[in-house]
Amino acid sequence: MGSLSIWHWLIVLLVVVLVFGTKKLRNIGEDLGGAVKGFRQGMREGTDEGRPADAPPQQVTDGQTIEGEVKDKVKS
């Protein structure tokens, strides 16, 4: 009773097509595909710079950059 057969999925697909129409579903699919493609390209560009996208930024030597770690929060 918990699993759906192929006939249930076909009926659901038919209802979705009747409600939204094929043109709107095609536009949604194209938009979703473009978003996924853009996300993948952005992830590739982030790692192509020589460091992973989640790595911390390099320290700037020209300006004044202070790096440190907060151990305790002092209330003033």
C-alpha cells in the first residue's frame, strides 16, 4: 500500500501536464537546466583560481590585515 506503481506515476504525470501544459513545463525545465549549468560553471570557476572555493582568503600584504582567533567574548 505504501509504494506507488508505474500506473500511479503515469496518472500523476498526466494530471500535471493537463494542469500546467507542455509549454510551461518545457520553460520550467529550461530554466532549471540553465540554473544548474550556471551553478556548475560557478563552482568550476571558484576552484580554477588555484584554491578550493571553501578555502579561506589569502592574507593581503599591502594593506593592514589582522588575523586572529576569538577565544572568549568579553563584555564591555
